[in-house]
Amino acid sequence: MNYWLFKSEPDEYSIRDLAAEPGQTGRWDGIRNYQARNFLRDRVQKGDCVLFYHSACKVPAVVGTAKVVRAAYPDPAQFDSGSKYFDPKASGDKPRWYCVDIRWQSEFARPVPLTEIKQNPDLAEMVLVKQGRLSIQPVRPEEWKTIVALGSM
């Protein structure tokens, strides 16, 4: 099992939006960064754990957890000419973009803000601290435990 941090703008798709989905399960799509795409396509697996991170908001923070319930498959939005995620270079036999399905697990008792993460020496090597703009990023098991504990306080 692997651990990940997935970023979403809460105005676009929040932890509560995921919790409100049928079966509390939603498609994590619209990824258009090659490094993030490669993580989704090549490394994210069914059963992996996800830290749900709200970005591009007043207080960016990890706000809860989810679990991957379907491994990578071609993102249908890339084939939809009406979608903002349409990619004219993608084809059914040669997809360029991938998505996964995740299921809500928990919303933290309190969000764990980025400022707090950056100040915590146990999280100093976290990808979020080192390469903050990446929307899908690996998390070490000890980082996962630390953040979940902080969110449970």
C-alpha cells in the first residue's frame, strides 16, 4: 500500500463534495501535469491511502483522507470536446491522461494547514514542502501518520 496527497481547490471539488457523492466515491480527474499523470498511471493502486488537500484557498490545508478504489484508467474528459479538460491529441487507443476513483474515509477534526506542515520538523522532507505545486504526490508512511495525528487533535 502506498500513501498519496491529492490536491483540489475546494471551490472546484472539496472533501465534503466527495463525502456527498453516491457511495462517497468520486472520480479524481482533470489532471493535466505530466509528473502527476505518471504517478496516477504508473504508481497509484487500488487500496492506496490519500490525504485530501485543499489548495488555492485562504488557508491551504490537509482536510481529510480517502482511499483509492479504482486504479488508473483513461480520463473520459480528454475525449469530450465540451470539457475544459478536452485534449485533441488524445485518442481512445492512445490516451494521454488518466484518473482514479477515490472513496471518502474521513474529514479531520481540524484542518492541518500548510504553514503548520512547513514548521513541523517531522515533515520537512515532504514533497508538499519541497515541490508544493504538484497536484498528486507521494507521502511517506511516517508523514501520513504525523498528519493524520495532527488532524485528529
